[in-house]
Amino acid sequence: MTTNNAEKQQNTGFRIAKTKLQSSPASPESFRTLPTPARPTLDASDVVVPEGYVVEPVMAGLSFPTDITFADDGTVFVSEGGSSWPTRPYMPARVIVRHPNGETEAITMNVQAGPRGISWRDGELYMALKGGFHMQVVKYNLATGKLTVLIDQIPSGGWHEPGGPIFGPDGLMYFGHGSVSQQGVPLPAGFTVDLAKHPNAHDVPGQDVTLTGNNVSTRDPRLPYPYLVETGAFKPFGTPAQKGEVIKGEKFCNSAVWRSRPDGTDVELLAWGIRNPFGMAINDAGDLYVTDNDFEEKGERAIANDPDRIWHIKNARQPFGSIQTPDWYGFPDLCGDGLPVNHEKHLPSRGTKAELLLENPPPWAGPAMFLEQPHSCMCKMDFSRSDAFGHKGELFVAEWGTLAPLNSPRPEDLSHGFRVIRVNVETGTAEPFFHNRKMGPASSFGTGGIERPVSCKFSPDGKSLYVLDFGVVQVTTGSMYAYAHTGVLWKVSRKEDNNG
């Protein structure tokens, strides 16, 4: 089913503008002494890349960066998500624009959260914005300053992120959005971060589903004294489900991936049941791949040893407009390995074990193309398309890194992620490509290497891989804080190209 929603959509109201931004050229030596106590030094020699490659920092002082893209002339765009995470200090959402002549400006916006994904196409910047009850896909014309809202109907307001937008060789726009809930129902841990601002936000399925009536019992953080409430799947916090209850599927659901025309019309739902499709990449053959992050081992629906994964979205190879039934990839009842969340392999050592939420789930569209260690937090990714860089046709994936011990009590999870891997999509195997000499964030060891890779993108000529480093994040058993002005953009290139 398709729809033309151009007449229904309108700019619901944020302001956007360009402003000049002060920046200064930096020598390799100047990166070694930075004015940010949380990240006082950068040292490329602490970063390991394969023989024949060289790595260097090219931009520092970024605040909570989320994605990078390039214009055809080499202009660099870096999105900064703003303080929608627990952050120190508060920072606004914006996109930094660095022109080839060194001139720098910022696209500022007063959205509630901020840009999570950006792409450049035909002279316009496309952005996926998180904020409010709906995620938005918009485009912004740098020459005219005109903002056009393309998509404004996808339910959001919760824990997870928008994915995309990206464009395929078919000229279509692909985008996604993660689940509102962390674990299949809204829980107090997420309530204090997101749901306090959006108390009626909840997951929406992409197909009709029948509920088991298994609810999750939790405290109610809205009340000043202990009071228990029950919450069901696809319900707002504090609303229980009934056994046999049918929840109607909707095209504008969440935990899902869509495609449309570049103007946002004729939206088609390809897949749902993907917990957090933050990273999306499509190769020259039109094969779409999406990252997905694992369940957490904590709280009232705890799930252990759930691997991160990359899904091959097979419906993307079908003719545009032909998808009658979207594929289902398991959320909220299956782990990345296809086993149910209550399987003995996934029973938690901390928290309350999970029960199944769906009575008769759709057929599973797995298995995953690639399974990664739990809590690696795979994020944005890109295909190498150049023999000049090497590994042509392989997928380079940024791994933000674990939130253990916040979301896992297992010591082995503490070092998972914090790197860029390259994945052979034909064999489903991977090799590390970009990481510190000691696995983990540089701030853990007092070194000048990387912290948390959140995106990686090849330059327009395909000769260099740019890795966007989110910056310093402090994690404890009960909280996490991200620090402004600690994000970095790194560049990886062949030694002969770098020396030339």
C-alpha cells in the first residue's frame, strides 16, 4: 500500500538558520594539548590500523556528533545531536559545515532532540531528526535556506533513534526508526530519560499482532512513593495488555525500515521488528543492510547474551511499491540469534527474566547476515567502493562501544566495541580495522586514541575513510554522562596517498 502525504505534512515548527562559525587550523602537534579536561590530548599513534594505512585527526571539539556526509565538492557536514542524552554541559543541536576553502558555518535548529543521520543529494542536505512524538525526515537547501519536512508521522519520543536517510542506486530514499521502549515495554529507566517528556509514547507494530497478556510490573516513577503498575507491549507506560488482545499494525510504526521517493511520497514499509536500525548502508547492487543493537541485561525484562547484528533487508530488492507484507526481524520477542528472549541461553543473572509478549508472531526474516559480540553497539556504516582504498565491496561499521556496567553485569562486555570493523557481506565474517592498542575508550587508559566511533563514511573520491568519534562518555552501574567538546573526526587513508 502506498500513500501520498505531501498535502498532510507541514513544517510543524522549528526554526533553522545558518550562522558563521569560528574555527582555526590545527597542526598535528596542537592536537596533543587540547583545552578540554575530559579529553586533553589526541595521539594518532595510539590508534591501530592495518599495515599500509595511516590515521590522523582532522577536526576536534565536536559535541555529541552523530553522522557525517559530503557534498560533491568535498564540503564536510557533521551533525551534532544536542543534549538529548544526559550531557555536560547542555549543547544545542546543529550541523557543522566545513567548506573546501576552510570557511565554516553551522546550521542551527531548535528541535527538541536533534539530527541523527544526514545525507547530501542534489544540492540539498537530508536529515533524520529525533524529537517529540514523531521522528522527522527533512531536507534543507543551503543556497535558499528553505526547509521542507518530508516525513512527520513515525512514532518516536522514546529510547531509540532514527536511521538514515540514505539513497539507493534506484534513486529512492531509505530510512528507519528504532523502538520507543528499551525492552519491549516502556520501563522506568527509559522513562526518566525520554518518556518523562513523552508519557504517552509507545511502540507500534508493523503488522497485526495478538498479545499474550504477559505484562511487566514496575514501580511508577511519576509518584513520590512506591507504587506498582503493569505495562503491556505496544502500550503507553502503565497500561496493561489483555490476553488475546489484537493490536493493529500500521505502516507508520516503529522498530522499522521504509523507503519512499526522495520527496517523501509513496512511503513503503519494508521491515519491522528491528530494535534499533541506526546504521543503514546500501551497496551498488541495491542490497540494503541495517545494524541492530541487542537487548539489555537489567531491569524488569532483562535479557542476557543477545548479540548485536546486521540484517540484510531482502525486501529492498523487490520492485518499488510491490511489498504487501513487511518482513519481521524479531523485536520484541526474539534475540539476534533467533532464539526467544526466555530461552535458557538468554536468562539474566541480573534483573527479572523476560516473558513472551506476542501470541502468534509473524515468520522470522532471519538469520542475521552478521552477529557481533553483545553490547558492541554497532552504529553507522558505509561500503568501500574504491580499489584505491581497498576492500572494495566490504562494509565498514562503526562500533560505539558498550554501556556496561550500566546495561550488563558481565565483565567480558566491558571492552566490546570501541572500534571500526570491516564486514564481508558475502561470508558474514569480519575483521577489526580501526581501534586502540588497548581495547576500550582512550579515556580509560589516559591515552590519546579513540573514544566511541559513531559513524564512518568514505570521501566522495573513495580514497579516504572518515571516522566520527562521539567523544567521552562516563558510564557507571547507574548512569551515563556524555561530555561536550570531546568529539573528533579522524581520517584513514593509504600511506602513499597521505604522503602525496
